[in-house]
Amino acid sequence: MRQRDDLTFPMREYDDRLGALRRRLYERQLDAMLVTTPENITYLTGFESPGHYWFQGLLVPVDGEPICVSRALECPGVEAYTWLEHNWAYFDSDEPMQRVADALDALGLRGMRVGYERDCWFFTASQQDRLFGSAADVAWVDASLVVEQGRLIKSELEIELMREAAVATAAGMQAGIDHVREGTNEDEVAAQVHLAMIRAGSEWPAIAPFVAAGERGAIGHATWRGRELRAGDPVFLEVAGCRRRYHTAMLRTVFVGDPGPGVREAFDVVTAAFDAAVAAIAPGVPAGEVDRVAREVIAGSSFGGVQASRTAYSIGIALPPDWGEGQILSMKPGETRPLEANMTFHLLPWVQIPGTGAIGCTETVRVTATGCEFLTVGVSRALLVV
């Protein structure tokens, strides 16, 4: 490892992460692992780029220096952002899988057991076929989520970065709220959200903020499209600030004028579900139990809304196309894994009301030794009417 004092974290943090991963590999009788999930590469090395639509892989042996295989265009970023000593470039006319096979040779891994991330959006089936064909003497073992086991529990340094991200999240959300008014449009609100987040220190988020007025809020993942804000509209705002790839998210619904009794009931229900989830969070509680108590509150309502998604998802390091870590752990029906201190979640009981919009009031939370705390702060949780 190149010893540096200018990375996102001190070298001891990267030493700890790499050492913990190697212990997990050893426990699985693996000699090395090929890491291809962008967030996992960031977690282990500090590298970040939106350019993962080209292959990037990190070969981590149980003993010895890792080798990174990167597109030549990304090599300056690897040099700038990481402690890596060995980064092997490939050009656009090259076959990246051949470079990975060469790295296997250099590390003496032929005939060894090597883990890989089968469940990875950025290591395609055709790439796997080509690599496994050229390295047929390697015993390839699915090691999906082995790196993520280290990411689930945040260190104190990671929590501090998330607090920094939360400042930008709140700034963007408040700007969005302040610019909701009859006669403006979604585009203008989105522009103000972006401007405020960036001015508050946010880097580029893994997903653009969601800004959807009126009935468009009931469309999953709808965002600004020029719709004019009209009297009676609920305006759905979901924002995530980012610092060094660490995100915190927050959701609010702002009402243009009187929301009416049905929508007011929906707001009361989702906030009651949120409060019930907060009260249920503690170390040792199964993640699915938090989902259950929140979902029961919503199910008992009479306004006709539904919660189509999970109650919470892990959040932390993120690159496109998602600002969450829900593939690691989500609060959803049937999830039996217990919560632990320093897990972080976007806690989001919310509802979609077809033809009306979406209603929610959410925060990013950290599991503490006795319950949970809000990492996102500073934006009112009251019914927001303009």
C-alpha cells in the first residue's frame, strides 16, 4: 500500500477494511477475491468515478498487494484517489478480461480458489463467461456480499462524513420547500435544490433529486419534467446530499394550499408509521420487525394509499444508479437479520395515492446502542403548506 495522508480516510481505516476482508476470505477458504462492485472498490481503495460502465476490477489476494484493472481513462483517478500500488490499464481496443487473467498469473492464482461477485450489475454474464473460459483452471466461487459485510456497520469516521452529507441534504431540501409555490414548475424547484446542495458542500449524488408535483408523485421515481405547480398539489421532494460518495437522504411532501382532509389523514398516518418505526429500532431487533410495525400503521388507514416499497434501506457509499445500499440490508417483510449499532438507514414509511400524489416525511437514521438518532436534521417535520 502506498502510504498517504491525503485520502478520504486515514490509512489505518483502509488497513482495517482490507484486513477484515482478508479474514472473511480466509474463513471461506478463498485465496483471493475479484471485486467488481463500484461501491466496494470505493470502500476498499477510495476510488470514485461515474465511469463504471466500463469494466473495473480489483483482485485482492489473501497475502500480497492487490492489483486493479482499469480502463486507461480512469488510471489518473486511481492514482489520485487511492493507495493502490498496482493498477493495470487496458485501452478501449483491448479485452479487459485478458488483463484480469494476466493479473491472476502475476498473483500466482492459477489453480487457486478465487471469489467473485456473481450478483454484480457491472460484471456482466458475457464478461464472466470470457474470464472463466480463459482462466478455467481457477476455482471460481461466488462471494457476493462478502465485501458488503464490512460496509454494513459504519465506522465513526464514516458517520462523520454522513453528517457532512446531511448538511447538504437539508440545504437542498429547504431550498426546494422554499421554492414550492403556485405557478412555478418542477424544473425551477429542482434547479434550486441542486444549487443549494452544491453550495452546502455536496458532490454529485448517485441519483438526481426527485421533484414531482401532483399526481406525478405517485409515479415511482418520477422527477422534474416541467409540470406547473397548481393549487391543491402535493409536491414530492426526495433529496440526498453526498460527501466522498457517502449519502444521506430525506423526503418531504409540500402542499400548495389546503391539502384537504384525505391527504391530511395520509400525512398523519405516514408520520405515525415513521414514529412507530423509530420506537422499534434498537440493536438486536430483526429488521423485518421494524417494517412490520410501520406497515401495520399504514394498513390500518382509510385513505386508500399503499406502501409499495420497503420501510427502510441501508445507506452509505453510493455510485449510480442508486444512492442506497438496500441490496445489503433492507427493512422489509420477512427480513430476520438483527439491527446493530452504527447501521445507517433511510427510514421511509410513505404512501402513493394514485391520481393524487405521494405522501412522506422521512430521515436518515443511525442505530445507536439504545435506539436510533437522526443524521438528517434541520428541516421541519410538520405538515408543510405554502
